[in-house]
Amino acid sequence: MHLIDARSQVPTPIQRGPGGLLRVCVHPAAVDRRDDIGDLRALLTADVLFRIAELQDLQVITGCVERPVPEERARALARAAARWGIHPPAVRTPDAASLAPFGGPVDVRVLSPSAPDEEAGAALRVGVGPVEAPDGLDALTADGADPLAVRLALLGRPHARAAGLTARALDDARATLARWRERIAAWADTPSRPMHEATVRRLRTAFDDDLDTPAVLDALERLESAPDVPDGAKFETFVYADRVLALELPREIGRV
């Protein structure tokens, strides 16, 4: 698996630390540069890395640096992360330089758009691009909103580039989610088939190439409309991809 290092802009293979663990630390924005949605996108990027590594049978420990913020804000961010399908960090530390909570040196540091890069060391840096959200975090987490549409909209952009959570982008994501869930529910009733090999190769290449989730989504869209692929193979391949995307694609099975 390769990630583009934010300092050198060079694709760099991930090196695991002592004990075979992959240690990942998320750095949020500085206190005076509050960026809740940017911090959530950084957590999402670490979550995608965690899921891909798990899919490859790697052991991963994720953590984050905690800034001194009001308890109400911390709870709101934790609720939003949970609704967006983000694994909670296993380690929390107020000191980015502290290695004790991780049990060894950090291998990958994921930087929120407004995070200071204060730490020395050989850890690979993953930069996360800014997020434009005209209606703010409250609208994105309001009751009745599908939080996984936000996840899909963000996964549709390379993690290092700017992303826009506009009304149109969210409407498109909701429509795609509804369509895929309905089709997967229908495909579930067809004879089972092995995963589509060519698509799985594209998925694995994208997973290993700087967490290229837009390429994953593109591969699934091509598979969805492929006339020569059995529905059972489409079902198995979509469910496999959802182990990383975490969009609850099989959610409508038995309802539709």
C-alpha cells in the first residue's frame, strides 16, 4: 500500500513499526483554527486506511491528538463521527510526541486541513483537503439527514483535495445510495456467483494507491451497468467493497 507523503508529494510505501502493528495518529486543527468538518474528514481518512489494512489482514491501531475544546463540542464531534461510520480512535493523547499510548513510533500521521505539523520523525504524513459545507456541521448531522450520504460525498473526492458538501453534492450522494441499496437488495435474491475478478483487481489497486476511493466508486458504477456480469457476482463484489466504503449497502435486503 502506498500513500502520497504530504511533505515530499511522493508515493511512499507504508512501513509498519515494531511488532507488525500499523500505528496511525490523526491530528486535528489547532484550537484557534477550529475546523470541525475538516477534523471529521481527517478521521474518515484514517478510518478508510484502517478498513483497507484490516481487509489485508494487517493489525492497525488508530489514535488522535486531543485539543482542549469544550465538552459539548467534543461530544458533538463524536456523535457525528459515529453517524458517518467512523471507527472511534483506540488511543487518545494530548501530546502528539508521546509514543507510550501507541506502544511504539507512529507510522502514519493524518493531518486535518488546519492541523499544524509540529512533529519531527519519519512518520508518513497524509494531508487532508479542506471541506466546503455552506450549511455547516449542524445541517449535516440534523435528524432526518442520511449521514452516510455525507460519507459517500467525501469518498467521491481524493482525500488530499478540497471537497464540497453542497446541496447538489449531497442530493447526488443520497440518490446513489438509494439506487445501490435497492439494487443490492434485488441482487441478493439471485443465484450466488463469485466476485467479478476484473472489478476486484481494480478495487484492490485503488485501495493500495493512496486510498483512491473515487476510483473504487467509479469501478462500482461500471460494474453496476455491466450487462455481461451476473447479478450474483455484482452483489458479492459490492458487499466486498462496502467493507471499506462502510455505506451500509446491504441495508435494504429483505425490505425491497
